[in-house]
Amino acid sequence: MNSTLKYQASSDDLDLTDSADFVAQPRRRGWKMLASALLAMLAVSNTATANTTEAEESAYEISDFDWLDQTRSRAVPVRLYWPANVQPGASVPLVVFSHGIGGSRKGYSYLGKHWSSHGVASLHVQHVGSDSALWRGNPFAVVERLHDAAQESEAMARASDVSFALDQMLSAATGKMGAAVDPQRIVIAGHSYGANTALLTAGAQVVRDGQVISYRDPRFAAAVIISAPPFYGENNLAAVLGQVSVPTLHVTATDDVIQIPGYRSGADDRLAIYDAVANPTKLLAVFRDGSHSIFTDRSFTGGPSLNAKTKAATADLSLAFLDLVFRGDGAALTQWRSDWQPILAQARGMDTASVTSRQHAVNN
């Protein structure tokens, strides 16, 4: 069931965390997750983040757990951002986040901090088959490691990681925190390869040897999809995404592009994912300029000013999306569009009529 890909590194690949000079040579058709491997050099998160104030830090707590899925003999490390001062009996929404290739549970911290400081817990899952370990070891073997991480088997393992982590989160493994999670307000989110993972657990499916392969987890009530690559080898995206029945938020940028010899993946691929999702409750934000890695913790890609604004806008938009989905309240979304219009290139599903109709649907 694995796809076979071969990469040949360019002589200019001196820094694999930034380079996209790889030539992809698919050997056979199938669900290749090719874009995810190509995006690996850009999706990796580092620790260069903006300074966090003492007041912001007091608004959340961070806990790391090192879980083991014994049924798969696979480690599933996670980092949990938990709102501070949760009152007894309170019900806490939860976002489960999946990183891009080369990332870790420490990445996308700006989202975890922002969400938890506004009362939404965030569980960041680390996928050991496609995490930051790819960058360690023999540098001449990094291409082979990326190749292995892009296999279909790893894509499926990542989806299983997410469901297992949610199982653990809702169990006694997290103490009182798990018991406080609102089972009606659980969201899946991800960036790049993690966006594909999020779509799989939200209902995306493929057919292999005449059998439908699905990793849908019905506990997820909504999905935040950031810079989703296409499902390579799948010519009918509508068939792949037609079973995604939860509301979705899609985020990208006009320069969310990878250009290599013989291959290109740009923002149009992200738009194709948005268009193919069948559920009509879906929002799209396309930021001006930016880049693929602007959505990671890297603080300079796209320029320091735009970088900070895009991160802040993405974090705010996701909360406004949750207000709409779970409370039927579109006020924050309307305000968000007004506040961030200067850096928006495109927005869909956010006009007043659309928001009002969704509020009506939720309230009834």
C-alpha cells in the first residue's frame, strides 16, 4: 500500500530546513502524499518565536506527556496547552493539532498559547515517523528519511496517532483535565502534512483494492485546515473529500507556493481542497504574500511584520470560527474580517448573508 517516491537533492541544498530544490520522481500512481514531503523543508518548526509576556504565560499551563500506543508499538508524545484557572465543573473546548513533516509537539506554539489563553485547550501531537528526528543523523540520508516519512503507511499512522492521543486525553491519563473537556466541542487542526491528517480524521477517504479506507473520528465536530497539500495520485478530490461532514476553516496565503524543477504546488492547490469539501459550512482566508512556513513558529519568513500579523490573524480567525460553529455567533467573524482586511487577499464564506444563515442553522 506504500507509495514509492525518489528524491534527488540539488547541489544547492545546504540548509534542508529552507530548501525546496528537490526533484520528485513518482514511480507509480497512488495516494502519494507527495506535497507533504516536498513541503517538509518549509513545514519544520523551530523555536524562534515572539517573546511571551508574563501576563500571557499566566493564562495557560503547559504539560508534556509521553504516551505509548501499545497496539501499534508506537510512541505518541504530546504537548498540552491548558487554560489556567479553569473553574470546577467548567467545560473546556479542545483542539487536537497535527504538525507538518519535520515538526514536533513543541511547534505551532503561538496557536497553543493563544487558544489556551482564550479558554480553548490545545493538544499538540508529535508523529514519530515524520517528526523532527528527520533532521538528525547522517545529513546525506535526510532525503531517504523524508521519502520514508511521505509513505502512505505513515499518513495512516498519523491519523491513528491523533485518535489515540484523543483517547488518552479523555482518559485518566491527564487527570482532571480530561474530565473537563467538552465532548461536543472537540476540533481537529493541522498544518501542511498535518492538514492532510486533519482531513483524514474529519472524514476524507480513499479507495484501495476496491475497499474504502477511512480514518474518520466522529468525535471531531469541526476542522481547521492550514495549507493543505492535495492528495496526490487522487484525480477526484470531490470523491476523497465528499464525506467530510464537519464545518471546516481553510487558511493559506498567496505565496504559499513550492516551485521546483518539474513540479509546482501553490495556493491554487489549497483552494482546490476548499472547493472539494462538500459540507457547505466552510470558510476560507487567503492572506496576501506570506509563505508556506509563515504558519509555523518561524518568526521571519514573509518578513517580521507580515509574519506576526499573519500569525495573529490566523489565531484570532480560528477562535471566531469556533464561536460560529459552537455558539452560532458570527459577531467575532464579522469583526475579524474588518480588522484584518488590509492583509487579506481573499475571503470566502464570511459575508454577512453566509454568517447569518449559519447562525440560524446552529440556533435551530
